[in-house]
Amino acid sequence: MSDPREQDPKIKVVDRRRFTDDGELRPDREPAASGGRREPGGDVPPPVEASRPAAPSKPVEAPRPVESPRPAETPRGSEEERPTAPLFLELVNDLAQQAALLIEGAEGFPAQPAQARRIIDYLSVLEEKTKGNLSREEEQALAGVVFQLRTLYVKRTS
């Protein structure tokens, strides 16, 4: 077996950037006519020496987040009613069932009011953060579930 130290592989570093740090087209690069891909046998730019010190970089400003335009809120009596998403109602129902089970407990499953309270808090945050983005049916279902769970929680823990 040969010793890996015997082989002295040459590492060749090729700078393939088309533009300088200032944004100018590098003189040794041609504009890519094939969408940035080189044709076989095309001109290869000269290798860049690895020991060359890096050019001083300019401070880069972080891009500012782009705010998505908010849709205009539609008044309650408007013709445009948001469609009800059955999956959203299913999510609310599943969380409500879990919370009720944790409040009540079951055979072989003790009540865990702290975990139930956490799910009720999740539903409350969901209600607050989705205000104005739900259909009337979704809003009513979510508000009703939160109210019922809070009432059940207070009854069981007091």
C-alpha cells in the first residue's frame, strides 16, 4: 500500500467570479452567453494564487426585510367572506379534545391541568394572531372552544 504522504497532489484554485468587488466586469472574463455555463474546451481563467491576501471588504449592510402588503380588511357585512377551511376547524377541534382530556382525565390517564392550560393558551394565541383573517365560522368555533375550555378549566381547578 502506498503512503499518502508520498503523493503530493497539487491544488489548483480558480477564481470564476465574473465581477470584481466593486461590481465591475473582470477584464479576464467574458460575459456568459450560455447562461453562466462554459462550453467544453472553453477558455479557463488563470488560477488565483492561494497566498494572495484578500482584498479589503466593504461593510455589508443586512438587507431590510420586505413587508408584504396587508390585504385591506373587509367589513363584516361585505360581499367578500373568507372561505372556511375544514382543516383549520379540525385543528381547533383536535386541540380542544386534547385539552378537555387533560382537564378531565380518563381511566388510566390522570388529569394534567398544567398541560391543559398550555393548550388553552395556544388556542388563545391562535385566536389573537388570526383575528381578521378567519371566516365567521372559524372565528366563532375558535372563540367558543376557548371560552368552553377556560370555563371547564376554572371549574376543575378551583
